Amino acid sequence: PVIYAITPTYARPVQKAELTRLLHTLMLVPNLHWIIIEDAEVPSSLVANLLKNSGITYTHLTATTPKEWKLKEKESNWKKPRGVQQRNTALQWIRNNLKADDQGVIYFADDDNSYSLEVFDEMRDTQVVSVWPVGLAGGLMVEMPVLDPKTGHVKGWNSAWRPERPFPLDMAGFAINLSHFLKHTEAKFSFNVENGYQESEILRHLATRDQLEPKADNCTKVYVWHTRTEAPKLQAEKQLNKKGLKSHGGIEV
Ligand code: UGA
Ligand code: MN
């Protein structure tokens, strides 16, 4: 099966660093198709050149976040969901371009997380929806499914943040079988759900808790981390900008 890794991304000082780190991980994964969606009106040359020079199999799309849903610079990040429009655009591309008998798996790989190659091995044989632990998520060292020792099925999660959610897990903690996804035409993300309910919103169309396939050694291993990158302090750059100068004139950073 081909892994379709879906990555929303947006312009900011750390963008090229984030995408280079993720690209160089994905380049080591066999049979992977990267769907990267810029939160922008038009594709940027930064992203286009990174992809073109990499040799990776990819689809480069754009989709802007509607103005009323775009986070303002100082606004705290729990107020509005991120990546909704971009992930839905990628899912629509999948519905338009792939067929029910194509062998594949869909994974939402945000540009700032840290991925071990093992997470891709684990998800590749997903039959419906597979799940596994995510490090540094939801205010915990690890947020993970809890298995019933008798049946081996998922009986809940150890989540501390909004544990009442139908699927209290992070975007990085599950994958979806492609043919299964194509059969469920309503499965997508939505702006009209409460904060933290994006994962539950798509999964409610795709699986019951009992159908989830636990991976990563019965959910005892951490192969992906919900890392978040600190915004760099660029005071000196701003001083230069005031004088009409840049440290990086002509250099892509
Ligand atoms: C958490 C989850 O890990 C995300 O999957 C989820 O989308 C998000 O919460 C949410 O509540 O919406 P967090 O680290 O806070 O993640 O979110 P970001 O990593 O900042 O954003 C998720 C993705 O959307 C990233 O790939 C980012 O590049 C992209 N994004 C972010 C945009 O495309 N546009 C934006 O304006 C902001
Ligand atoms: Mn993130």
C-alpha cells in the first residue's frame, strides 16, 4: 500500500526548516506520496523548489483558510482550528484522483511534529483505522489508547485534555485505509465543531472504538511526537527591516 501523507503548511520564519526536517524523514519512507497543501493563494517557490529537488513523489496544492478562521498573530492557538481547509482540500484530491481498489493508507502529518520511520511501518497495513501513542500530546508525556487485556481492543484513552471526546487523540495518532475512506463520502473536517474535536469529527464517520486497530506493539511504543517549534526571536532583523535592509537579501532561509 502507498502511504498518502497529508501536510498543511503556512509561511513563517521556520517554515523551510520544518519542511526540510519532515521531507528528509519522508524521503526515507518507501512507497509514500506526499500531499502538501499551502495555506496560501498561490504555490510558493520555496515549497515548489524543495519538492522538485527532492525526488519524492508529491502533489502540491494550495487552499486558503477562510479569513474569519485565520489565527491573528497574538491570538492564542486554542481558539481556532488549524489545517482544516488544507486537509479537506487534500481529501477531495484523493476522492477525485484515486480509485476504490487502489491500495493505500491516509495519514495526517503536520509539518512541526517529529516522526520515527517506525510509525510508517506500523500504519502501512491499516484495514480500517489504526491508532497508536503520541508523545508530548494533550499535556502528557504520552497520550495513548488503553487496550482491554482480554480482547486486545481499544477500550479508551489515557487522555487528560477533554477526555469526553468520542476519539480523544491527536491528529498524528491514527491512519485510515484508503478504500475504506473512499466509501465514506461524508468523512471530512469541519470548522463548526468545538476546539479539539477535529479528529473525532472525521473518525465518527469511519470507525467505532471497537474497530480501531492498535499498533506500535499494542500501543506500548512511541514512534511520533507532537513537538511544537518555538517562534524565533528576530528583533535584530526587525531593526534592519526598519532601515530597509535584510540579513537574507537574495538568500532563501
Ligand atoms: C494540534 C494538532 O496536533 C493539529 O493536528 C490540529 O490541527 C490543531 O491542534 C488544531 O487544534 O487545529 P498544533 O501543534 O497546535 O496542533 O497545530 P499546528 O501544528 O500549529 O497546526 C497544524 C497544521 O496546520 C500544521 O501542519 C500547520 O503548518 C498548519 N497550519 C497552521 C496552516 O496550514 N495554517 C495556519 O494558519 C496554521
Ligand atoms: Mn503542531
